[in-house]
Amino acid sequence: GTPGRTIDHIKRKTIKPGNVKMVVLDEADEMLDMGFREDIETILENVPEERQTTFFSATMPKAILELTKKYQNEPEHIKVVRKELTVENIKQYYIETRASNKIEVLSRLIDVYNPKLSVVFCNTKKGADELVGELQGRGYFADALHGDLKQVQRDIVMDKFRNGTIDILVATDVAARGIDVDDVECVFNFDLPQDEEYYVHRIGRTGRAGREGLSFSFVYGRDMRKMKDIERYTKSKLEKHPIPTVGDVEEKKVGAFFEEVKRVANEGKLSKQIQWLENFCENEDVDYSMVDIAAALLKLAMGEEEKEEIIEEKPKKNRRREESAGAKDGMVRLFINVGKKQRVQAKDILGAIAGEAGIPGKTIGTIDIYDKFTFVEVPKKKAKTIIEKMKNKKIKGNKLNIEKANKKKK
């Protein structure tokens, strides 16, 4: 049980600590992470000095080493080194994507690979909770598992995950050891772990029971160095994986949809539906072909999301601000204060500049839309005109602020 329960027994004298000959503290780092340090010290101070004390721990943080100095007598430090750090049957990928695109990329990977169960790792509890909110908002069955949850809540989440009520578990490292499920097909490192050893713990959640597993790590900029450390530590190579395109996702969704259509068609029992279709065709003035009707039904069933392609860009070295990248020759980069959060798309920006400043759309260069702002490349000669014409105009009801982007903001 928890240390608190043991202390309770000591107080009620239902345990006689004077008889204790051996103390074992399992998952020591997790116990300290969960704030049990004082309780552990209380127990150790209540048991006889003549005893054997053992700590078991996956990692050895400073807090544990302090406890070993204080409560152990000339302790031996035994390190279990696994022969193989990473499981052979896990295909390890990395994806270069900036933070603002991570959720979209994650959603696309889940749609394309359609894993039965997947675990997504975040470095903070706050990050895990926020990601769960985003995923649920997009219609995925996701829940969080982290150190703030009481054991009962953890058990409830794990039961839901085991029986498939939720198929995406968003976890932090502290909670990871409780995930012992054979059907995890994918592990995502939404945040790259701080410690190489944690990487091994994380991806080891998949590829269980002789099955194939997949792991994806999101990296950008400085993370590349950390990824190299992980590769050295695990003696394995992470393979670059492209960001799935809108087409990849659509193809996969349509394929899955038609599989369902085939299943329903093979089961038969469609006489009522056939009757409805025939009635519809007879009573309409327009002569619809069955292909037109099937296509219209497909559009209704699948929905039509306007999604932008994610332009992959390399992080620029030694830039004070990631955003102030240089534009191509003869072009200049402008900053506009609206972005994805205002539901702005490239065509809105293009339309506004072309319309207001009377510039042909094809002369406008790359448009990078972020959450709260946008960068657009325009011909140097036209920049001044565009800035003047666009000042205080609106896009989708938002008043515009537009300026040159390459002014270094101190």
C-alpha cells in the first residue's frame, strides 16, 4: 500500500515496527515524484537500525541518493543493464515538425495508421491534459494518465484503455509503468523525453508479446541533438518519416469507409433502402445517375474538411526568432496579426492582398500560417503599397496589423 497507510498502521499499533528486519521500497523514484518523501522518512525512522534496507528504482535521481546516504549503511549500488535496450520489433521513426503543427500531424498519423491502441507521451501533466482536450475536441477517444490522478482514477482510465473504450492514452513518464497492455500498436513521443532511459521505457510499451510495434518521435530544432543522444544510447537509428499529406489521410479514410460499405452490401437486407432510392429517383424532376447519388452520399457521410498542407521547413540556425526567416531574392516577408485561431486560410490572405493592393495573386510567395499570426512573402517593390493599403483593413472581422517581418524584435 502507500506509505500513508503504513504510518496509519504504526499509529494504531496494528504493525509493530520493532520487529522489522527488512525494508523494501519499490518504485522509489515514483514514490518521491508523488510526494511521499516525508512519509518514507517517517517509516524509516520508526524501524530498528539493525535492518536491511533496499531501494528499487528505474532511475536514480538525487533525492534517492540522498535517502541512501541517510538511511543505508554502506549500500551497494547494483545496476541491471539490459542486453538489448530497445525491443527489436519496434520500427522507430522521427518526424520533423514545429510545435504549432504537432497536434495536426499526430491526428494525421493516427488516421493513416489507425492503431488499435496507442500511447502518446508528454513531458508535463499540463501538456497531457491540454492534448487530451484537443484530441477529444477532434472526436478521438482519448484520456490522460499522470501523477496527479489518484490510484482509483488511474485504474478507471487503464480499464477503459484495456477494453477499448478509449484507444489513445496520453501519459507522462511517472505514469508509464502502469501501462502493461499487449495491444499497444503505436507509441508517440509528442515531447522528446529529457532522459534517454525514459525513451526506452516509453517505446517499450509497444511491440509486446512478439508483435510488431511502431514509435514516432516529434523533433524540431534543438531536439535533433537530443535525438542523436537517444540513438547513441539505444544503438539504433530513427528513420525519418514524412508528414502525412491531406491526400494520404483522405485515401485511408475513404478506404476504411468503402470496407464498411462492402460489409453492409454483403449482408444484404437492403430492400427498404433500395425502395427509398427508387422513390427518390422517380419523384425528382432532375435525372440523377446512381453515381451522382452515391458520390453525394459519400460526401455527406465523409464530410469535407478544408485542410491545408503542412509545409515542412528546416529550422534556421542562430535565429533570434524562429519566425524572422529571410525571404527569397527580390521578395520581402510581411507579418500579419491573424492566424489559424482566427480561422484564416491562405486563400483569405491571398485574396485580401490581391484585392486591396491590386497585385496579381501569382506574384505573392510563400504563406506560412501559424496559430496567431501569418507570414507572407511579397515582391520587395510592392511591400510598401501592400502595408499602406492593408493597414486597418479586416480579414474575417479581425482588424489587421501588417508590418515587415525581418525587423529583429528585441
